[in-house]
Amino acid sequence: MDARIAVLASGAGSNLQALLDDAAVGSSIVLAVSDNPGAFALERARARGVRAVVLEPSHYGTRWDHDVALEHLLEEEGVEYVLLAGYMRILGPNVVRAFEGRVLNVHPALLPAFPGAHSVRDALEWGVGLTGATVHLVDEHVDHGPIVLQEAVAVLDDDDERSLHARIQEVEHRLFPLAARLLVEGRLRVDGRHVRVLAERPVSAAAGLPSDGASG
Ligand code: GRF
């Protein structure tokens, strides 16, 4: 896969790790960005030789200044795709517009249920029997863009926030790299809120052969 991907992360970075470990996606990650200098995600990126940059919000006069600095950094690195892997800031409208259709976010709930920063706790408090993980395209609203992949996770009677989040994250670590791959391979077709996944190109087309040219 030939692409330039940036991953934005604010915390532990287990999703970044899953992306780095993916055979197809990992080698295309050229940049990790965090708003949090203490984010372990930065260490994970550096351990793989990926440039890791901190853009600390307090170093910028306004939210807009921070958004512009992020946009410039992404441009400077020639980034084509942006993956939000536990990035706890709202992506500025300038970046959303510059990368329209090329930004994915992973969220620990079945959107549109439980958007926001406390979705695992909210699901537990609500008493739902099912929650899950969602990967969606990012638009200018929080946890809102068209859904690419979703998978349900059952809530168990003795779950607390930590145990439920851990099982959701196992799903995230599978779904997010897969969605990233589909995006970069150009296999997502967006029609309003609906995202269709195109089948892989047939081998014959990829090889430039006529479509009936493949032999058994
Ligand atoms: C993930 O559960 C993600 O869905 C949410 O933040 C968490 C980040 O975890 N947005 P990690 O930093 O990837 O381990």
C-alpha cells in the first residue's frame, strides 16, 4: 500500500499500535501527532521510527492557531490520510475540509448511540445490553460522519468501565486497521450517510488482463 498516513492520538495509543502492526497500513504511517506530551502513543510511534510530534494547545494563542499549525504539519509531511486514534480534541474545520473524505475516527460505542468522551460509562449507566465499536468518516460535527464499520459487544452483568472498554478495544484493534485499508485502497463509496465497501479489484483487472482472461 503506497500512501502517507498520519495518526493523531492523545493517550495510550493501543489503536495506533494496531495500525502500526497491520501489515498493509503500518508501513504507510509517516507521522504521529499528539496534543498531549505525556501520551504513550508517541513512544509507540518513535519505537517504529515514525516521526512523533507534540502540538501542545497551551503553546498556541487560540484554538484556530493550533488548528492551523496542525494543518501545516500535515502538509509539510505530505500526508494524504488522517486517522484519529483516541485524539481527544475536536479536529479543526480547516483540517476537516482539507482532508474531506480522508479522515477516520474510531469510537467506543455503536454510533449514533453514546457520542462524546464518556461513551463506555454512558452505555453502562444507561443499562444497554449491547454496545460496541464504530469507525466512521469525520465531518465537522463530533462523532457524526458516515459509518464505515461497526461491531457489537455484549455488556456483561459484572462489567465495569475498564472491563467493557477492554473488550471494545479488542474490536477496535481489528476494525480500525481494516477500515483504514479500505479507505486507502479507494474501496469506500460514500453516498450521503451510506458507505458502501467495494469488492477487491479482480486479479485480472489489477494485472491489466481482460476480465475473462483468468485461467483456473
Ligand atoms: C479508544 O477506545 C477510542 O475508541 C477512543 O479513545 C480510546 C483510545 O485508546 N476514542 P488508545 O489510546 O488507542 O489505547
